[in-house]
Amino acid sequence: MNGGNFACRVRNAMITLMTSLTNLITAVKDNISEGGSYSVESHFELIMMQSSLVAGNLCILLPFNDNNNAFLAPAGKLVQCAGDIFVLSARALESKRGDHNLLSSSMVRFSHVITAINDGGASISVPVKHWLSDASSYDFIGILLNDSYSEPTLSSSAKCKLDMLTSIAKSAPWSITREPFNLASFREICANLCSVQNDTSRRLLGVKLIEAFIVGRKAYVIECTSERIQHNMELAVVPESFCHLLQSALKDQSSAVRTCAVTSFGSLLVTDWVVLLSHGSFIGSASSLDWTHVDSILSMCTPNGERSGNVRAAACKAVGGICTVCVGSLLSEEGLEKAVPFSDDFVVAISTKVCSKMEKALNDKTVSVRSMALFAIGNTSLALKDRCAFLSMHRMLPLVYACMKDKDDKVVGNAIRTIGHVSYFVYTPEFLSNEGGSVSDDLKLYGSLLSNLTGKVHDVLCDATGETSRELTWKQRNSAKKHAWGAATTIGMLLGHSHLLSHFDDSLVESALLQLFRCIQLHAFINEKVFAAAVNALTALPASLWQYISTTNSNVTACGLATFFNFLESPQRKAASSYQANVERLAKSFILIANKRDFYQMFLLRENLPFSIDFLYQWLISCDVQSSTLEQVVDAVTSQEVEHVIDVSDIQIFLSRTVQHNQLVQQLVQQDESMQPATSDDEDEL
């Protein structure tokens, strides 16, 4: 940090700037604390506005990672000074000292250093989080919580404090729960706001405050689990303190209040639901549980129970969140799966309820409801996959497939992503042994699904290459890309049911795989998410699929090999280098199943998917392929079918190197044999 390079000098300059700014804000703080007079009040107001604006932007825009942690200390001093001004101004207003307007203005100005507005929502920066974890912020938190906000009309300072409290509850909920007194004050504020009968805006503020805390708590617990850090969150505080307020809010006359309340239920943790459903004990028989909260939310998913489309959509989304935590498996602190505290009886009961309501929600007139109903079905299916077979999900597949014809692009996108999860319950390993006509219908549905999804990918690739000239708006083109990467993922999930493939024409499977290969071939021209989805889908396919492909009379193996080698050698793959390991793994898998015919077809494809013979040879040797595989490649290189696409010099180089390699292998084998100790017949005698 003593200079010597441009980056270091910039860091030093920024630290000096923050130090100077801290001195300026300190002067403002001293003036406020002394109750001094201001000869030109507008000038002082301007100083506060500009200094707080610069300080807030610095805290948001500066990086505070390992390479730039030197910024953290000076930025922390800035934040602490801004917090002190906020506390001093608030206390002066409470004691009616000083200029009321100026003090209120200082609170509002310097609150922006603590909280920042990003994309329409408030958040707090890294320096603020560090400050809130320090004892120097205790007075600040106390000021925010030392107000019941029960006046008939909220003052500007009260609104400012409430907005900040909401932001902190969402971004740093632990700062509220670390002291019992603070937690009790927070509960009281929420209860007071939610109980105002004649003021909808006040009730909405109360429910939003609870929602912010619940959402923030969930994000923090997830962060603690992923980073293996300790947290001091009181997890049981939500069911005991807030759920009865949220339950009442579900019946509020305001749709905005009902939306916030149902959203909050969707962000509860599994420990919360254990308390709500069974008062903390193991959840056994479904008939012995308290279904009040779950049934209330499910009833709001359809027009019979909720008149507002926005609330119905929020309820469907909440159902998806509830099923994720209550049905799916949990991770222990060591990262290992452990059993959830819910019995299979409960899982079947709640899943049956969900399917019944979502079946109706899929036909809702409101687009967002249909979209979130698909989200709920997808989450439930994904969670159920690791628990138990669930027959009721079987009937959902044709309903979800029908949504692929919806007029709204978001509904189509969610349908594409949901199909793969639901298909797990239809095309089980025992599926073909089922009796009745449903097997035939389900096989037809499978073929239609695979064909339709393949078309989604094909359309986007044709747009990228200019093969078709579809008149699409920017929004439509963006939606098509989203559909394509969702379709690529779902194609992989459907092809994973490899036990079904023998019942279909090989061209159906071949067409789907070739489109995934094209995503790799055109990776430099298409959306990276489409490319990534295709690579991940191919990588996750079972070995049984590739074995089946090797028995068909198709060009899939040859096209796959040419695609992979073209990608691995291409200089344009640098942008997609993070996927190189997956593509190499795919190439190795294909080498194992390829035969002479596949190899010479691969060479024929070099005209469209070029790769050098030298690169191929070096790759084969580095992967230590079997000599029999190398011989098949040699046979393909020297065959008459490919002599017009490979230079004679390349063939000669490949042959000579292969001969040298085989000779080297033989020498190594002979050396190993010569080093073996001689055995005597006498050694075998007892």
C-alpha cells in the first residue's frame, strides 16, 4: 500500500478521500451535538446532503473483498459517524432541542449512508454490516426500536426510522435478536402496527416489517449453513411472536397486506413449521396435525378463497416454498443429508392437498397465478423425488404439458422447467410393467414432450445462425432464449429415462441429442445459459443411454466426438472454459463406445466441425486410450471413405506416431517383465 503501481495508488487515494470525508462529517456531528447555530442554514443543509450522498455511494460502490479489505476500516468510520449523527438528531428531536426541520433533515440525509436504494429496494452495504455487528451500533439500534410508531400521523423522522428498521431487519436480522430487550421492542412495534384497525398503510408497514425479518432470517440461516459460520438467531421467535399476526393479516381487507402475509409464510423455516403443525414434536400422523395455517394459504390459491389475482399468485409461490422445506431433505451442519422431522404420511397428505389446489390454479384467468402454480408443482415434485413415490403427481404431467401452449411466455417457461421434475413420477423404472391403456398414452405424451422441447432449442439456434428470419421483438427473443435453456435442461431429464427409448423411433432421440450438440458447436454465438444447460444436460445423462445409442445405426456418437474435439481445440472456447472439464468427460465417454464406423464418420464431419489430426492424436495419448481404440482410429484414418477429407501428410504423421507409441508401450511391457523376480520350483514346495 506504499505506491508503486496504479491500483495501489488508487486505493491510497480512496482511503485518503474517505478519511477527509469522515473529518467533514465529524464536524457536522460536532455542530449538531453542541446545538450550534448556523449562519446560513441552506449551506449547512447542502453540506449534509452532499457529504452523506458521497459517503453512501462509496460504501455501496467500493469493493470490500480480500484484495481491497483496506477500505473496510475507513468506510466503517464513515458509517459510524453517520450513525452517530442519526442518533444525536433523533435524541434532540425527542427532547425538542434545536431546529426541528434541520434535525429531521439530518436524520433523513444520513440514513442514506446506512441504507441504500437499489433496484427499488433498500439494502445495507458491507461496511454497515460490519458496523452493526459492533457494540458501537447499539445506541443506533436502540433509537430505531425506541418508538411504538403509534401516533395518529407518522412524522418524517418516524417514517425514516421505520424504513431503516425494515431494511436492517431484512439485511441484518441478527442485529435485532442479539439482545432480548431489542427483540421484545421489535415484537411490540410489529404488534402495534398490525393492530391499527382504521389505517391500512400502518398495517401494511407492520406486515412488511415482519416479512423483511422473516426473509432476512432465512437468507442469513442459509448463509450460515453454506459458510459454516455460527449465528445467534433465535429461530423459535417467529412462530411464537409473529405467526398469529400473519394469520390475522391473511384476512385483511387490503390485498397488499394479504400478499405480504402469505409471502412471509412462504419464507418460514422447517423449524417454524414443526412448531406450527405439531407444536414442536415429531410430525407423525397427518390427522393429528394442526393444518390451520397450511389450509388457509392453500385456500387462497383459487378464486373461491381469494378474489385478488396478485394474492393468489403469492399464495401459490408460498406453497412452493413450504413444500421445499417441509417435504425435501435437509442438510446437516457437516453438509450431509439427514432426515426431515416429517413422516411420509404427512408428505403424502400435504402433496395431495397441493395437487388438488394447483390443478385448479393452472386454469386461473390471471397469468401470474398460472405461472406460480407451475412453480409450486415443480418445487413439490423436486422435493418429493427424494422422499417417496407419489401417484397423485402422475395426473399433473398432461396438465403441465398443456401450459406449454399458454399465450404468456412466463407460463411457458415455468411449464418447461416443471415438466422434467414431474416426469420422474410418471416414467418410473416400473412404468412399462403397468397394466392398462395409460402406458400407451403416457408414451405418446413423452414423445410429444421431447419433440416439442427439441423444437424450442432448434428455433433459438436457427435465430442465432440466421437460418430463419422470425420477426421477434426484443422481449420475445429474450423469452425464446429462456425457453431454450429450460428446454435443454428438461430434455436431459427426459432422456435420463433411458429405459423408454427402445419404444421410440431412433430419429426422435437422435434429433434431441443433435440439438444439444449444436448448442456446444454454436457456443460463441448463443446465450451462455443455453450452452451451459446443454453441457450440463449431456453430462448428467446415464451411461445406459450412451450404450443404447451405440447399438443404433445413427451418427450421434460421431457427431458428438466431432463436436467435443472441435470445442476443445477452438480458440473461441476461452469464454466457456469453465465447461472444458465436462466436455472432456463427455469425449472420454464417447471414445469408449465408439467403433470404426463412428470414427470415420467423425472424420467426415471435419469439414463442418474442424479439428486437427495432431490435436486428436495428442488428446488420445494424453487420455491413455486402449490400444484397440487407437487401432480403430488408425483404420478409420486410412479408410477410403475419408481419404478426400484428410491430407496424406496428416495420415502419415498419425501412422508414424502410432507406430512409435506402440513400440514404446511394448518396450515398457518388456522392461516390466524383465524386472519381475525369478521364481524357483523349490519355492513352491512345502
